[in-house]
Amino acid sequence: MDMKNVLNLRILLALMISLTIVGCSRNSSDKNSSRATGWKINDKNGGFQYNDKFQEQETSPGLVFIEGGTFTMGKVQDDVMHDWNNTPNQQHVQSFYMDETEVTNKMYTEYLDYIKRVYPPEEDNYRLIYQGALPDTLVWRNRLGYAEMMTENYLRHPGYGEYPVVGVSWIQAVEFANWRTDRVNELYLENAGYIERDAKLTASADSNFNTDTYLNAPTLTYGGNDSIINPEKSRKRVQVTAAGDTINNYARRESGIISPDYRLPTEAEWEYAALGMSELRSFNVYRGRKKYPWDGQYTRSGKRKTKGDQLANFKQGKGDYGGIAGWSDDGADITAQVMSYEPNDYGLYDMAGNVAEWVADVYRPIVDDEFSDFNYYRGNVYTKNAINEDGTVKVVTPDEIVFDTLSNGQVVARNLPGEILQVPVDEDETYLRTNFDRSDNRNFRDGDARSSRSYATDFDEEEDGVDAEAAMTRKMYNSPKHNIQRDSTGQVIKEYDTSNQRTSMINDEVRVYKGGSWRDRAYWIDPAQRRYFPQDMATDYIGFRCAMSRVGSKSQGGKKRN
């Protein structure tokens, strides 16, 4: 072979390699085809559907973005109450969203209006649903104080519409967040044309919307009413298979339309957000030496224009809930209208004062940073969808509502019609796992013998004849066990625990609440302070706000490192 032919062969080989590289590059960067298989994505004739145009999570109604990061959780100054329950520990929190303000009376009465309309309390089957959602307005009463004006007006009078709701238990706050999730996603799907417009206004117990049901069994949403689930506007998205069959196109997680759940913030999230560390952090702030949601060590403003003004609504001293009228007044004697004070650097209002706030965590005196220093949360109870014999999910019907009687005698619905029935995870999910081995993890590594991995006996020292003193050494959180139930006539039967062996009020049904309130002295408005209260009870000084997890990039705008 002469040199000319050799040169031509080399040129041809180089050209073939170049074309191959260009072809591979083109295929790998083509958003309309899969990098895994090369198949077309979002093909009109069927196949895999995926939202390639998704940029980032839309901020849902009422929320502001909180960019995650590292901070020192826990109080670092004097503990005058000697609780020893907030030892400083370094935690990392993922980015999330949080309500700009506490949930207000206006927001909560919108929820009550919906519940009353969909589950009419005049019907016996639904009466307890509405009653279970009502705040306890009697929390305002005081044996030696006049408060009937608040008892009668605070929740519903428009004069208090933009004031934080109180009298709401932790359980009720969670139910509000679940309802809010469904209403927001219902609106998103309506705006995108996946469900009939204004279907939310005709909802009933037999025909309503639930996010999880829509994702897992969309044909069962709205009681299976196809005219709502597949409106005229959505028919342009109907897919046709190669065999000529039509497939209704429901919105999935892959669509990017359905948002994550509204929920209560974790304790770590709430404390991180309250500190407002959005700007470049100094060494002291990073190490936990920021005392309040604002800069400085004092509760009064140091700015020339507002010098001396209180920066939050709290009890200033004995018999002093607002200061002297017309001078040095904080503008409130009970709660204040939301946004009455300046927000912190994240744009969050009233993260100190006004009302204390429920967070998601079960209370324990320790925060186990040795086991977890990332998105710390105590309270995981893992469940899964109940499955029918035919393999479909079990959706609750109006005749299958389960009610729970709480420790205070109140009755609440454990599930609502249209929701998917939840059951605890079992060995099918936990077998040989290393990250979790049970459904209920509330007391995991909390210091008592019952929470250890090898401890399996669920005993009661009185019923099982176990020596009480020996049992006490095996169980750290030995709280009273009151028993309450209803007989066949609906009468409440109360059995008080009169044992003198009880040593604690801590159990798996007490939840953390954070921040000070209008009833509290300045000591409690430090974001690191933590207290607890039964999850099924309410007060006139505890409210709540919702949070939502962030999906995708850590920062808004998807900033990348060079």
C-alpha cells in the first residue's frame, strides 16, 4: 500500500471517529431522548412523560424561602430554669420554606368553613369531624380574671382576623397543614387544566380531592367523577398507544406541578429560621451567640428613628403586658396583629413573642447530635398505604371513618373520606435494613431501656406484676397513664392514674413548642429555648405556622460553584 492510500485511509478513519463523537454528543445532550436508552421522552404516541422544562420549586402561598446551612442549635447562655435540655450542638438544616407569619384566625376559619361545608355537622356521621377541628375558645378563661370578650370574639370576629390563632392543639395544627396541602395542590392542578375548574367549590364527603389519592389512584379522586378528573381542557394531553388505545394523562410527581406537603417545621428548622442568619455570618453568630431573631442583645430598638421601641410582643414584668399606655407601649396586651413588628433577615415575622409555636418534634430533654446532625427530628412514625386484595390502594369511604378519643375526652377523626388508609410499616420494609427497623421511632435512643434495639418487652409494672422499683430503673420516662374511653351510649369514662410511682410528664405524646409569647418574660423569646406540652391539648399562648420542604437546588436560582 503506497503512502497516498495510507493517508487517505487515516483521513477516512479520523472522519468516522469524529462523526461518532459528534453523534454521541448530540444524543447525550438531546433533552427529547433518554441518555439511558436513547428512546424519545414525552412522545405524543405514548411512552415516558417527564417535565424537562422544570426550573425550580414554586414558592407556595404564604411561604418564604429559607436557605439551609449549618448553625449551633441550643442555648449557650445561662439556664436560669435549670432544665439542662438545650445543650449546644452543631446541626445542618436543608433548605426549606416557612410561613411568613403565624397561621391567623382568618386562615383557620377558612379551614373550618370548608370542613363544615364538606362534612356537615348536622349529619351524625360527620358531626365529630367539625367538632374535632374547632379551637378551644375556653383557653382564655381565668378563675380570677375577666376574659369572656376573648372567649366569645377572638376566633371569629373580623377585628381579630389577622391575629394568630390560639386554642389549637398540635394534632389540630397537623390536620390544618394536611388540609392546606390538598387545597393548594387542587388549585395548581386546576390552573394546569388537569381537573375541572371550580371543582373545589362543589366538594363533598363523597367527592373530594386528596393529594396522595390523586398520585396513587387518580381515578378514585372526586369519587371517580371522570368529568372532573379529565376535563375538556386536558384532552389535548391524552396519549394514544401504538394499538390505538387512549391513556388519560394525569399529573404525576414527574410533572413538577404537585408541591410537597405543608407540615409543621421541625425544631431544628424553626430555631434556624428564627435566628435569621441569612447574611454573612460572624464567628459569634455561627457559634450560636446570637440571642434573638434581631441583631443585638436587647429587646428594644437602638435605631435613632425607633429608639426604645420594643421589638417583640412579650410580658415585660409582673402585671406589665404591654407597657405604659402612650409611652413605651409594645402595642398589645394579649396577642398582636401579625406583621406588627419588623421581620428578621429571612422575612419572617414574630419569631419572638406574640405566640409560642408548635413544632413537629416529640419532646426529650436531649438532642442526640451523636446519632444525627443532619435535619434532626424526633418523631418519625413510618406508615404505608393499605392495599386491597386486588392490589389497589384502600381509599376511606364515608362509612369507614375512624375516630380517636384523646386524653382530654375530645374526639377527632383519624382519617377522612377520600384519603388513603395508612398502616404501620412491617417486616417487608424493615427486614435487614440498617437505617430503621420499626414503624414507631419516637423514643429511639432517648436514654431509656425501652428505646434500645434489643429491648422488646412492652410491659406495665402494675398489670404484669413486675416489681415497681425494678421497673423504674428500666424505664426513664415513667409518665402517668390515664385511661379514657366512651361506652356504647357515648358517655366518657375517665380513669385517672393515681400511682405514686410516676416520675415524669414526658411521654411519646408531648410535643416541643418554641419561642416566647405575650404571656412570657423575655427569657423565653430566645429561639434556643424549648418547652413541651401534650399534643392533644391547647392554650391561649401557643399558635403555629407551617413549613414545606425544598426540592432540587439548595439555593433559589440554582446557583452553582465555579
